Amino acid sequence: MSKPKETINRGRRAFMGVAAGVTGVAVAPGVLLHTVVGAAPRSEPVTSAVRWGLLIDTARCADGCTACVTACNEENGLDLQVKPAGLSDEKWAQQRAVWIRKAKLQDNQTGRVTNLPLMCQHCERPPCVDVCPTGASFKRADGIVMVDRHTCIGCRYCMMACPYKARSFIHEKVDTQLTRAPRGKGCVESCNLCVHRRDQGEASTACVDACAREGSNAIVFGDLKDPNSQISQKLVSIASRQIREDLALNTGVRYANI
Amino acid sequence: MARAVVLGSLISVGLAGALCALAVQAAGGSFVVPGSQAATLDSCVEETDFMRRNHMEVIKHQRDATVHSGIRSTKHSLSGCVECHASVGPDGAVVPVDAKGQFCHACHAFTAIGMNCFDCHATVPRHPDLERSDPAQAPLGSTLLETGAVASERGEGN
């Protein structure tokens, strides 16, 4: 991640995985709640006047804590996935849809260990959208990169294009879904910044709430275009970086202390 | 006799407007399932004849508005269909709308037209966090029909 500055040749960009050791994710069972704010559902189309993003302070991200992952799983029905009969635990761990992975990075020179949650980075110029043959992978006006599963044909080009390995494919028939989180065989999906909460006018995401409940407060959610938002204020005051900023994707998810 | 049984079950669950639903059944034939919210209403979100012919266009238009523009306030959402048309079985559990003989299945089986909606979408209203909080505070269009069975189906058991 500390490569010398290079000129980006958008025509022949190499889509590389995250260049550090990424550990597996331990998903702990548990029940988390979030309060439903009595806000009205959205009636006007989203606009580019806002751009949603996250700022993650890795210094506050505790080793071994998976609160954000668990909360994401429950918010988006990922905990309802059932291992197909006959599939080994090992294969299932690789195959099941995961929106946030807890990554542990080690600087090989100094040995410094960094923990961070890695999810869809909501790029301004998302490679997954570039490669999608049907237009199913798209960026919403408010900066959220998501999949229109009505149009997705499950080719998984986007999964190969994503430098963050943020996307998952649903391999098997799904029997139990939440009303707010449709999910079915043959489509790709990834973090959508709790889009149902955005459309209900709620203030945060499930991962942000969970992290705050743990007392870590490592994740800040907000509007990157509003100079007065908490996230913008924090981006002004502390140093932050994008993962694989050499790809010049201008991610909506920023990291401090890496 | 069959109508008497239907009528009896409707009264037993205490649904307002049951007589009206029965009148529709007797007059023109209705696939609205007794015990669903829809059975208590005079018509769907649009006129019944319009909905019979055009419901698929309505939800198809709505899905694009919702997915791409984030609009969730209109009355044409598929989750709205499910909320209103899912009935409650004798055991108190919500019956999936695509189960045999239920609202969606009944017509679609008769007309031999497959449905792909429920490959991905929930067939019963399922809002785990609302189920554990006060249903009176549920957002518009997400009234809960029943709570316990859905939660236990998820293996949560509270």
C-alpha cells in the first residue's frame, strides 16, 4: 500500500486483490437491536447532492471484535443463510455471502498489526460497474455502489474486477429472506451502506451502531459532500487514506491510522 | 356450506369488513384470502380490475424506482403486496403468499404463469427488529400481522 506514485493508465489497470494477508472472519452469534427512528420513507429520487461514506479509525478497531460483522449479518439477513447439504464447513466458509470481512494486516518490516473491517469501498469510479455486462452493477446518485438483482445474470465479472474482494455470490436457493433484504440464487451482492436505512431517513448503518455499542466508535458514517457532517469534519482533522489509493478509485470508505 | 365455514372462520378471527369480502366473493369471485389484511379492504391499492391486469407492470415500475432512486413511499411496493395479502393460518403463523392456494399462488397456478419474485423476496412480512420493539412504531406500510411464528422460524425464539 506504500507504493511510489504512478500515473494511472485507466485502459490497462490491473485489478489486484488487497496486498496484505487477509484473515478469515469469525462470525459470532448474537442478537443485536437497532431502534427504528420514526422517519418517513423517501418519496423523491436520490440525488448527487450527498455522497455517503465511512471513515474507519483502525486504531480503535479491536483485535478479535466482530461486532460490525455480526450486526451487518443480522441487518441484512446474512445470518439466515443455510449451508447446503453435503458441503464441507471449509467450502461453506469460502462460499457464504459476507459483506464485511475483518482483516488483520501486518507490516512485514516493523511487525505492526492493524485490524480493520473491509467492505465494499463505494468507489466513485467503481471497476465493478465498468465490467458489468448488463448494467446490474451500478452506482446510485448518492454514491452507493450496489447490484440491481433484477438485472444481474450472475456472471461474477464484478467479483473479479473488485480490488477489495467485497462481493459475494449466492450459490444456492435461499428460503428465508428479510423483507428489507431480498436475496436469491444466482446474483452477486455486497455492502450497500444499509440502503434501506438510507431510504427511511435513518442516521447510521448497522455496523456503525454496533461499533458504538461496543464502545469502540471506530466507524463514522455520513455525507462526504456536507462540510459540516461529522465524517467531513473528522476527515479534515485527522489523516486518512484509501485502501489501494494507487488505483485512483476515490473510495467512499476511508481509513485512518493505516 | 363452504361459505358458512368461511364466514364462521372470518368472524372467529374478528376481522372487520369480512362481510364485504364475502360479498365480493359471491358476486364476482375473489382470490383474496380470508384472514389477510386485504380481506378487510374494499379494493387493492388500485381498482381490482386494474390490478388483475396490470399488477406486474405496477411492481416492475416500482422496483426500478426503489432500487435506483431509493423511493419507498409509494403504495406499489411488492413488500406492500406481501404485507397485505399474507394470511394468518390456524396455528397463528403467517402463511407465505406463494404457498398452495394462497393469494399469489392461486391465480398463478390457474394461469400457469411462473413467478420469480419470491426467488429473492420474502413471502411473509419479516422484520426482525420491529418484531422485538413496539409494532405501533413500525414505519408506514410495514404493519405486522404476527410476530412469534416468524421469529421462531428464524430460530431466535427470543
